[in-house]
Amino acid sequence: MSKIRSARVIVTCPGRNFVTLKIETEDGVTGLGDATLNGRELAVASYLTDHVIPCLIGRDAHRIEDIWQYLYRGAYWRRGPVTMSAIAAVDMALWDIKGKVAGLPLYQLLGGASRDAVMVYGHANGESIDDTIAAALEYKQQGYKAIRLQSGVPGLSSTYGVSKDKLFYEPADSDLPTENLWSTERYMRVVPDLFAAAREALGPDVHLLHDVHHRLTPIEAGRLGKDLEPYRPFWMEDAVVADNQDSFRLIRQHTTTRLAVGEIFNSVWDAKQLIQEQLIDYIRATVVHAGGITHLRRIASFADMYNVRTGCHGATDLSPVTMAAALHFDLSVPNFGIQEYMRHTDETDAVFPHAYSFKDGSLHPGEAPGLGVDIDEERAARHPYSRAYLPVNRLEDGSMFNW
Ligand code: EZ4
Ligand code: CO
């Protein structure tokens, strides 16, 4: 028995906003959980402070599963990104505490390492195909074995995944949503050319990935997947919106390019049909937005029965606390596939000192007990919350589209 004495939410903006839950037990052991929901941060902060924390005080921090069920079943209102990010934060913090009490890195509590390290992919991007290839060559130089390619589209002033600052792409770029323009036709012409050039420049061994970011219809996605087949992409991500899971059947009928989806999924129910009918190859649900380590393990076990591997979301809006949690999970889970890795800025890393490290294209969570991440609260306090939104997208005729 190790009673929860206190819990509080820390909101900080070292370059971008992060919401962190800190739980402390009566024995003085602390645990951290990430609760960041990009562009909707304060909703989760309030959900935790106003509705979750009062129910946590006095509970046994070691009863992780029971607390998970209490917060999920006990809310009556199930699922959704706000609820599941809040539950995730509690879950991560409790696993962190359990690891610290045991004196073991979290991956040891999850069954131990199933592999030596976690293969990650980096984000290469550029305004033109040449710029993107130059960025990809830099990643290869740094040892990356897998690289995501996103290039600007001629005729569109801004494109998802393409940044001014190559190393630190940050889509939540304004205190009110910026307006982007989208043209499927222009986009569909560029991507196969990008992959042809990239395969030629980077050679046969590097894994090449691409994120469509929910912009196509199923039949368009089938076409793009087919166009990319000669260049053997590792995966095509978020080819279509997955609200209607049936959509993926049509894509499957037209291409053997591997499909990845799920960074905005909150629970196993978002992926049930996709997994059961083997309509995808990689499930991208992540610790922070899908109910924590406890629920992500459940999703992965289910996926394993259908040959679906994990490919956790790992953009910069997932704090170093989530990155650490994901790495412990990735190292242990049998059906790991790949981990997304967008480097945080030095400013962010200074607020969240961490034990994980990069080497030879892979990350390792390190051997510190628990998650192996801390928060420097003094530094955090120097970076107050600053409202920031993801962009919105419109078609050339002005109608709203998916970003
Ligand atoms: O747009 O994390 O694969 N990575 C992505 C990200 C998402 C952001 C949204 O907050 O799609 O760049
Ligand atoms: Co994505």
C-alpha cells in the first residue's frame, strides 16, 4: 500500500505547450504523466484538476489497473481525446511510481526487453523534392535507418509536414488557426516523384515513410499506394480519415503498400475492425492519447493476433514523458514495428531531463527507475502557457477540408 498524497497539473510552454501530471505518494515517491492534447491543452488540465485529482487522493498508487478501470468505467462518459489523455497521464504517473519503488526501469516491469533498442524514424522535409532529399541525406548521415519524407507542393503556399526550421517542425504555429490551402491533384503528382528521387539518392536499404495526413479518399489512396509500390515505402500513414473503418477495405483492394493509422485514436474500439479484418499493418495509437500504457498494451496484444505491428505517434506535441513511456513500451512489446521520433528543442529537453538516448538510428529508454524523466519545475515556471492552434485546411474553392 502506497497512498497517493497529492497530485497536481503543471502547464508549461518551453517553445510549445505541455501539460504534465505529477503524483506524489505518502512515502514521497513522485511519478510523472503527460496529458498534452495539442491545441486543446487546458481542457485536459481542467479535466484532471477539477474531476480526476479529487478522486485520486488516498488511493493505493500500486493499484494501476483498478484506478484505470475506476476512471474509465467510473466516469460513465467513455472515451474521447480529453478523457483518455487524462486517464493516460494518471496511468503513466502510476507506472513511473511503481518502477521507482521497484528500483527498475519500466520496461522491466512490462516483461523485459524484447529487442536491443527501438528503431525510430526522423522527419525529412523541404519546400522542393531536392530540399527534401538533401534533408533525408542528413538524417541518413546521422545514422537513421528510417526516414519520413514530406515535400512542398508547387502551387500550395504551405503543406503539412514542411517547416521553415528543418529540425524542429511545429505545426501548432499560431494563437489562432492559420489557414492552409489543399489540392489533392497537385499533391498526388508530387509524391511519386519524391519517392522515385529518394530511392535513387538514398539507396535500397533506408526505410522510407510518408504521412498523407488524412487528405485522400479511399480510391485516391489506392492510387497513391499503387504509384509508390515501385519504391517500396515502409508505410503510407493516415491515407484517409479512419472515422469509417470500412474505408480501408477499398484501399486494400488496390495496393500492397503497407498502411499505418491511429495517431488520433483513443481506444481499441477505434481500431477494432481495422485490426480484426487486417485492413492495416501498423497501429499508431500512442501512450498519451490512448489511455496510457495499460490500454496501449491491450491494443498491442489484440493487434498481435492479426499481424499488426505498433508504430507509435511521436511528434513534438508528445512530451518527453510520453516519449519515455513509449520507449519502455516499444522495447518490451513483442509486435513492435517502429517509433516516430521528432526531436524536442533544447529548451524542452531542459525542462524535462531524461534518461533516453539516440544511437545508430535507435532510441533506448535507459536504465533509470520508472520512466526515467524528470521535470525541472523552476524552469517550467519560466515558460507560461501560450495559446497555440494547429492549422485548418481549405480547398481552392474555399470549402473546409481535413488538416
Ligand atoms: O500532425 O502531432 O505523424 N505525425 C503527425 C503529427 C501531427 C501532430 C498533431 O498534433 O501527423 O505531425
Ligand atoms: Co501523422
